[in-house]
Amino acid sequence: MSLLELRGLSVRFDTPAGSVRAASDVSLVLEEHDTLAIVGETGCGKSVIANAILRLLPENASVTGSVIYRGMDLLKMSEREISRIRGREIAIVFQNPSAALNPVHRILDQVSEPLLIHLGIPKRRAVHEAEGLLRALGLNGAGRLYPFQLSGGMNQRAMIACSSILRPKILMADEPTKGLDQSMVKNALELIESVRSESGASLIMITHDLDVALSSSDRIAVMYCGEIVEMGRTEDVLCNPDHPYTKALRESMPDRGFRPIPGNTPSMIDPPEGCRFHPRCPFKMKICSRERPSLNNSCGRYVRCWRCI
Amino acid sequence: MNLARYVISLFVILSLNFAIPRAMPGDTMTNLLGEDVILSDDLVQEIRREMGLDLPLREQYIIYWKEILRMNLGYSYHFHSPVLPLVLERMKWTLLLAAPPVIIGALLGTLLGALAGWRDSPSTRLQTFIFLTIYSTPPYFLALLSLYIFGFHLGWVPMKGFYSTGSAGNIIHHIMLPVILMSLFSASRNYMIMRGSVIQERRSLYALYARAKGLYDSQILFRHLFRNAILPIITLIALDFGFIFSGALFIEMVFSMHGMGNLIYSALMYRDYPVLQGSFLIITIMVITANMIADALYGLLDPRVRGR
């Protein structure tokens, strides 16, 4: 049994402008100690997946499919049951740590909170444990301070401490490097990796940065317009992409010619018929605009393209 | 630094307190003596001089400050009593009438408002409707209406104020209806503000993160949102304490109670400067004290305000 398996996960947001299909038919498997990156441009639905797994989406979202964690379907659980999974079994790190931490509580109280909530251990012991973790993460003495007194990087450390203090089985990081400068990106990734390997957790790294994906994951899922278009071993996929979108993404990187992908991201309310990438695809065929390709598996490499069948 | 600000405010307000009654139209002497009393001009001048009203304003102002520092608020010719004991006596009743509603209203309003903002259900919607109706009805109208129903028709409460002052039970019997009414008013306002505040905070990222950490439902509200959402209420409650004395005016009039509101009203009618000034002085001190307490509370609840 896999640790986590998404089967045909689809997310739709009902908005006054129409229904936004943020994720369509996403299926993937995460094994223990696995590191998986989900990449794609802004709005492709990668963060939606992470939030759908923990059922953190707003009320106007309707989620179908299933999210199987150790044989249990998280989507079918009661709110009470899923709240016992959140933070303890599956934890998430958000991209904006300074806004994700409560402005009026001390860092130490926030980091120790999961211990109180999930384990019900005495406050003093929880605080003691949180102090130890903060020290280990290089935040000695910051526990008595409030989020507004710390830098963004320190807040991120605090949030990582907070999300990992219960040694969850799965750690999800939602764009943890967004808005950080290069040296900070390296620090953040090292921190996440050390926390992950120390607790033996699996990692889902959500990022738009291919270099981050390359350095932090064994496997990668490339998303476009709510769909997984290519999935496989990170190095294989990024060094030798099969899907035209992955190729185009690769070529838009500064070290690969900086060539932008022609056209615009399609509307998620009314996505293109057939293959969703076909209006921008340099290799399109007739069938591409008519029929939607499925995600085909060849030797562990999944590609959603008519050319790769 | 803060203290200096309060001292300066006190000084400015007390100076205004001196100026405003003197800027009002109408002659003090005429009011004091009554319209039909005819005195010779000499006698009027004599009295004027005795009371210091012939002095230039600058000197009156200096005397005003001297007397304030001596805790002497003057003598009321209308009530035939020194002002300070008069005001203190009335204040007692107003405090008894108006302080419980501020506290009950704060507790009830913030708690129910927080729950209503947290979850939308038919019962909270009904609650919001009821509080909104109370909030938008003029207090004196609701006071009259309830007096008519509970006092006149049902006879549950007395029609008139504290005249039969006596045992504690008797006093409670008298102030029950006005206290309930004012509590509901204060609660309805706090309810609306708190509800809006919680709705806003509910959408914040830290609330989502609290959920992601595994907090269950109202744990998020009480452990994370409440303290952030209550900040705007603190200012309002501080203002409430300032307005207790003047704000109870309508209620005191309707229920014929002899409190500060009634006192200020009669002082206004008779241009009784000393009583007006004395009352305003008390209100000023109350407002500034309440603000000081609010500032301290803010600092306690919100670390970002602390030490600034």
C-alpha cells in the first residue's frame, strides 16, 4: 500500500464568472520517504492539489476523486477525523510565513501548539520541546518574540519548525522559495531537506522553480492548466522532457535560451478542447484539438501527449 | 510620552470646558434670577461682581484653574448645593445604572458576535437580525415601548425611578428594565462589530494555517481569531465608559431617574455653568482614564502596539 495516492482528483471552484476547473483528474502516488515535486506556472493548480489533500480549500470548492492516505480516503472523513490527520500525519508549509503565523502569539507558543492540540501533553513540556527544536533550527532565543519582530526567513524557519514538530509522515511545502533571494533559497531547501530526512517524512514540494524541483525531489509531476502532463524521475523529466510543455518550460529557463512559451495561459473556466496545451504547442497534430490525450505510462514515465503514444 | 499626551488632552479639554458655556447665548444673570424678577441695575452689577462675572475672561480663566486644583467645582444656584457632592451623588446612580450594561454588553456582544461570524447558520442569522433591529431602533423609543408594555400593561416593573429608594431588592427592581435595555444596546453594537471582525479574520492565512496544524473548528476561533478580532471592540468599550454619563441621558429621562444625564439636562436648561462644568470635568476624566486603560489593554493583547 502506498503512503498517499490521489485518484482522479478534480477540484472545481464555483465563482460568479463561472466554474473554474483548477485541477482535473489528477492521479499520483507517493511512497514512504519519497520526494515529489509538483511544478508548473502560476495558476496551473499545483497549490490547489496540496490544499485539496488536507481539505483546506474554501467553501466554494468542490472536490471529487479520492485521496487515499494509508488506506483511508481523506475526502470521505468527517471534519473531526481530518483534523487529527492535519499537522500530525500530513503537514504543510505555506509560502507566506509572516502572514501564516498569528501576529499576536509568541513564536514559541505557536510552535508548541501542535503538541498541545494533538498529544495533549502539559504546556511546560510542549514549550520545552519547541525550544529545543527552535534551537536546532538556528532560532535560539527567537521563541519569546513575535512574528513581526522576525525576518521573513526566520518566520519561515519557525513555520517549518511548527509544521514538523510532530514528525508528520508527509510534509508538503507550498512554494517555500517564492520571493526569496538565491542564497535564501538554498538555505530554505537545506532546512526542509534536513527536517525531512531527520524525521523520515515524504515530501511534496510545490514550486514554479525547476532548479528547486531538481535539487529537492526524486520524482516530479509537471502540471499545465489543472492537469498532470508529465511525470517521472525528476532528472529524466527535466533533462530529457517528452511533453512539449515540459520542453517549452525548460527552454524558457535563463540557462536554456530564455525563450518564452508563445501564447497565453488558457482560461481555467473554459479550457481548450482536446489537449489543453494544443493552442500553444509547436508540434500539434489534428487529433490534438479534438480529443484529450490520456496520461500514458511507459516504463514509469507518464506523458499526456498524442505524439508519445 | 503617553502620559504627556494625556496631560495635554486634559488641559485642552478643561480649557474648552471653560470656554464653551461662556460662548452660549443668553445671560447668566437673567437665568439665575429669573425673567420676572426685576432688580435695579446696581444690584445686578453687585451680584455680578460678587460672583466674579465682571472680571475679564483671562482672570476668570485663572480663577477657574485655581479652583479646579482645589477640587472646588463651585456652587449651583439652581440646585442650591456645592457642585462636587451633587455630581458625586448623581454619579453613583448613573454608575449603578450604566456600568453593568457596558460589561454585560461587552461579554454578550463579543461572544455571540464571534460565534456568529465564525459560522453562518439559520440561528446565527436570526440572532443577527434581532441584534440589528435593536441596534437600529432609537434607544428612547425602545425604552418607552418597553416601559409601556412591561410597566404600564404588565406591571412587572415600576413606572418611575429611584424615589422609593430602600433595600437592594427594591433598587434592582427599579433598574432592571433600563439595565436590560442598555445591555441589549451595547451588546448589539459589539455583536455587529465583532461579527464583522471575525468574518474578516476568518479569511486570513494564519486562520488557514491554524486549521492546517490540526485545530478543530471553534478551537481556531478561540485560540487564534478571537484575540485579533477583539482589538476594534476595545476602543469602543473605552468610548462607552466615557459616554456612560451622558449616554444614559435618554434612559434616565424615560425612566425618570436622577442620574448624571438628568443632571446635565437640567443644568443645560437653566444655564447652570458650575454644574455643567463640573459634569463635563468628570466626563473628561472618565474618557481619558478609559483611553489610558484601552491603550494598556491594546498593548497587552497586541504585541505590535507594545513599546511604541
